[in-house]
Amino acid sequence: MKTIDFSFELPEKLIAQYPPAERGQSRLMTLNRKTGERSHEKLPLLPEILCGKSFLGTSGEKPLLVFNDTKVRKARLTGVSQSGARVEFLLLQETQKNKWKTLLQHAKRRKPGQCFTFFDDGNNEINKAVITESGAEFRFLEFENPINDNWLDKYGSIPLPPYIKRKDETSDASRYQTIYANQTGSAAAPTAGLHFTKEILDALCAGGIESVFITLHVGLGTFLPVRCENITDHIMHEEQFIITEETAQKIEQAKRKKRKIIAVGTTSLRALESAAFLNALGEHGIKRGRQNTSIFIYPGYEFKIVDALFTNFHTPLSTLLMLVCAFAGKDLILESYAEAVKEKYRFFSYGDAMLIF
């Protein structure tokens, strides 16, 4: 299967550069993957939609929503090289004390031994770092002084995706974060969750729709582009996720009662499918605790846990587009994306949403 098979035409003007004026007011396309039927709705109608017969289990019980409560780190820093060049770094993960796995601009030019100095807004020196080793897509940066989340909150910036062609603004600190974000560790937002407001969550609860939370820290595995001609040659990077005992029990109980499991976002889906296993009774169980995943889901994958997916509209040639094509069928997804373009939906992180069932 070729990477180019997952391409589509997208006018640049449909790539959302800002979030909607009000959180929770985006458009929503619903897609029935069995019939191919689509409808165009608004986000505030989501609780009503999920109470409909399409989302009831075989015994009439309402679905279970699974959210990702990871929190985006202010992980973007700008350093100055010894030659005076300004270089932007995205800190992904602290692998040892003071040593961070990073993405950076013009990585091929950056060799082990190169040093960088970091300054605050008043041009006061706040830290130094040196590249200690390199990988295919990243570099390891060792800081002179400790880096923690409090330090990054003070000196770092929210790492907006590269297709947002503007500088981050004060509002991005809250709008590029879900309202239920709790566990710091992501280099990008689980963007499907950005649509949810307290009012929508309360309406879901009032409608008898239960919600649970897992944590997957978004990293290279989610947003690194596919550069291989054949998708099977692409290697996903590992990401960490956590599923608590309580959450695993609720998901397993829902599966036994044949309730619909709805993943809010591709990150929630990847965590659930990675944690799935067959128990002694031949039922799908969920592994507990802290885990790693490098799962790559593309057409041909057989889903074990997830029955419906709430997600955004994804970039061409990406693993996320391949995942939704696996869930609903490539032709149907590309037809739906073409309709979204025709109807002028907003795409990507700050864009509109899609409910596939």
C-alpha cells in the first residue's frame, strides 16, 4: 500500500490558523461507516446525537466515552548557537537527568558537541545545553541546569503545529489544551478533545453517557510524517500511556454488556487498541498500568475495543489519516474529506470535528 494513496487536495485557506471564537462551537460531520450516510451538525448537538439509537448497545445501554487527559508541556524553546544563530527546540522527553530528546530546526546541521545558550525575555541567560548524540529524527540535548515543568511554564512556549503559520499568542496557552488536561507530558495536544466544554461534558453526563480517562503523552509516534513510499516501511516511535485499574474495569464491563466504546481522538484509540488482549474466556481485556506503544494502524487492521471515533480532520499522507481510513475504509474517508472541503470545513488541530460510527 502506497503512502501517496492517502493524499487529497486541501485549499490552504481551510487549514485553521486559530481556534473557533468560542470553544465547543465547531462544526461536526457524522459518518456512518456501514451505510456511508453523512450529516452536518454542530458540536453542541453531540450529547443528543450520542443518545440516539445508533449509539445504543444491544441491550439499549448508552455508550462509554474514553478521553485522553494528557497536558501539553510548554516545550518549545529558542536557543542561540555559538555562531549567533537562533535555533528552535521542541523537548519531547527527559531520558536522563538534565538530558532531553528533542526535535529541532535544520537537525542535519546540528552535530554532537554544539552548544546553545537560552535567554529570558529580558535577555538574561537562563540555561545552557550541548548536543550529546543524534538520532534519525531528533537530537539529545543535555542542559547545564535542571529543566522541569515549572521552569518550562515560565520560560517555554506552547508548541503549535508547523501548519499554523503564526506565532503563538497568549490565548493558545489555554485553547491548545483540553479543559480536562491533567497529566503533563505531551508535545502536542490530543486535538479532538479541544472541542469539549464543561457544558458539553455536563450534558453528556446528564444524558446518562459515562466518561473515563486514559493518559497518552503525544510525541513523535503521533505527528511524525510518513516519508516512505510504502506505508509498511514506516516505523512508529514509541509513546507512553497509562490506563488505571478503575478505567480498565469500566471498559471491560462495557464490552461485556456490549455497550459502544467511543474513543475521543486517535490517541485514545491507539492506547485502547494497544492495551487490548484476549483473556481466558476469549473476551477482550485491557492491560493496566504504564505502557509503551508504537502501534501503526492502517487499512487491514482489525479493531478490538473501539466502536466509534470522535476526531478532527487530518493531514494528507499522515498516520492519523491512515488510521481513520482503517476504521471506516479509505474510499469512504476520502469521499467524506472531499465533501468536507466542498462544505468548507476547517481542518487540522484548530479545525472542525468528525464522528465516525
